[in-house]
Amino acid sequence: MTETYRAVGLMSGTSLDGVDLVDVLFQKIEDKWNYDILNSNTYPYPENWLTRLTFNPHLHASDLLLLDAELGIYFGNLINRFFSDHHIPEKDIDLIASHGHTLFHAPDKGYTCQIGHGAHIKTVTGITTICDFRYQDIALGGQGAPLVPIGDDLLFSEYNARLNLGGFANISYRENGLSIAFDICPLNFVLNDLARQTGKAFDENGNMGRNGRLDNELLTSLNKISYYLEARQKTLGAEWVMKNIEPLLSQPETEIKSKLRTFTEHAAHQISNTLQKIEIETILVTGGGAYNDFLMERIRKLSGKKLTIPEPQLIEFKEALVFALLGVLRLRNEINILSSATGAAHSHSSGIIYN
């Protein structure tokens, strides 16, 4: 028996490089899920949204609620534009699954916040919308992340490990029959912020970092951060970066190129340490960091591992694809969050449905 769903996945990453939208046809044939990406697009944020979404720990409660609502409306209009740009009949879409945009993530304090309200997305598009995938996991004692391992297991099981190089670098793999996943270190969230200080959106191909000077003192300080000694089932957020990374990178006398060089080396070091500690052979690499040639060179050199970089569509839209699947699983009331990855009391089916 074949079961078919057509879903739109929406992902807005912490690196603020835009809104990823993907139109996917899922088929479940017996116990196996297959997917076909029919359409995809990344819509860069206009300047006013970049300003509004830049991390602000002192945002007033009423401003936060307004931002949540207005971003939901913006997302809804963007999805309608996506339908128009790709001539997608709305009646063919079964659901929209939105990760939203993470503003706050503090599981140790019992909360997380992904804005872009699903009720507004549903109202603007007229399509069943599923969102807020993380909060239930935190209520169950988990980290609320990473959420992609279920998708990795169901769609990319041919790889021993799946490495995502996005705003934060994270990994998922199977060990003793369980899905293990965690955030390794900050990545494009920091690199893009440094690049923006030079007037560029990002460090293209890692060229600025490649030509910078390695600051060994700064590198040592970064590598000594206690997070890297913690056990698995750990996640990172903007607040953590502001507290632990920003003070180390704030020296005005240090050239931006040197900071980029040193932080790239730091990230490559932490990622390579992780890869060396687990028994893996085939590693799928996705996320914007896969385009950073200098970063990839350093990971290959330091880890000695073989890294597989897929076609651009999968590099750029894998997370949006997985969230579309999370939405399908939620609609079916099936498990879409794995406790072995998040540390929750048990695996569960998570997400709020607006229909």
C-alpha cells in the first residue's frame, strides 16, 4: 500500500541567510519513506527583517508578540509567493510545516521560542499548518533539539552520519540501535556576523578566513569553553553565543579576517574531534557551511574522514525537507521527536496543528 502526501517545509535559520521553502512529495511504501523535491527556493530577508530578527535579549513582551504575529503573516505571504513563482496549485498541498525562526532557546531554563505564528500562516495561505515542534520536548525534559534525526533515519539511512553545517554545526548518527544527535559548535551564526562587519553577507568560499592570520591565543580560549566537555544531548542558542563567544571575539584591535580565520579553525577542530570519536565511515554534509571551501579543507585535514557533499538542492534544503516530514508524521500522530537525541522522557509526536 502506498500513502502519499505533498507538503511544504519552511526553515528560517539562525544565520539569517533567508527563508528556505521546499515543496515535497512524500510516499510511504510499506515501511519505507521516499521523497521527491518538486520545487525549492530561498528568499533572502529584506533589510528591515534582518534588523528585526537580529538577536535582542531585552525585547519587550508586547514587541515579541507583535513580531511573532507579523512574521507569521510575512511567512504566509512568502509561501503564497512561492506557490505563484513555481505555479503550484494550493489545492494540491496537504500541509505546511514551519520550523519558524528561533529567537530564544534556553532548555535548561525550561523554554524555547520560535516565532512566525502558525495561525497566521494558516489564515494567509488557507492550508493546514503545523508548527512549534520544540516546546513539548522541553516540557518532557528534553533539549527541544536536534529534531532532524527522525528524518535522517527515515530518509538518509545509507549514511553512517549526517553532519549539518548551518548556523550551528550539528550531527546525527546511530549507535547501539539508537539515534544520537547534538549541536557541536556555533558556525555560520558567528561567521556570518563577522562577515557582515565587513559589509558582506557571508565569507564566500571561506576566502577571507583563508587569508587571515591564525590567532593562537584566541583559538586556545575558544577550544577551552566548557560546553565541549559536556556529554551528548546538548544544544546551543544565540544566548549561549552572546555569553561565551562574543566576549572572546570582541577585541577591536584584532582584524576581522583574523577572527574569521581563527573561528573557522576552532569550528573545524571541534567538528573533527566529534567525527574522530565515533565509528563512522560515510558522512553526508549539508548546510551552507558545505560551500565554505576553507572550512571543508580544514575538517578533512583534521579529521581524516571522507565527507560526501550532495547536490546543491539537498545541501540547501535538507532541513526544510526534514521539517516537512516532521509535519507529515505529526499529521499521522506518529513519533517525530526521538528521546535518544533530545534527552526527553520519551519519544513523542510534537507540533501544533492549525486547520
